[in-house]
Amino acid sequence: MASAPGKQEEARQKYVGKILDEVAISGAVDAYGAFGGLYDLSASARMSFFDKRMLSMAAKQMAKDGVSLKEGTRNDLRDWDRIQAFTAPPLS
């Protein structure tokens, strides 16, 4: 979900926030985020046929959130501007 345009905040709350609550550290964490990932469906990917097949099946679900993965290639869905902004030191 964090790879879907405009869904990062929802992913941050639904998934990351939920995990932090489950392990009882949500109050101890100052900042956390959710970002898209890299989905390597290329022939050189270090995944088994079964792994690639499972990822292809997951891609169908991701398409419902507006994320399309292309078979046979690397799909880099990371938003480097968002990642850089998240990791930048605060302005004084």
C-alpha cells in the first residue's frame, strides 16, 4: 500500500502504527514512515520461480490500489524525494 500514490499516510497508520502498538513501543517512537519498495521481476532477480509467481499474484492486488508492476523488469516504486525529506535533519 505504501507504493500507491497518495496512500503512504494510510499505510503508515494501518500497518506501521499497528505493529508499533502491538509491540507496545508506539509511545517511544518519535518518527516513522511508510515508503514504496523495489519489486524485481526481472530474469536476474534472486528469487525462485515460486517467489516471482507469488509476487505476480500480489501485483494483481496492488493494481487495485493504483500500482502496476511490469513483468520481466525491476519496478522501483520508492519515492526518493519523500525518503530524503523524511531523513533530513530538522531545520533550526
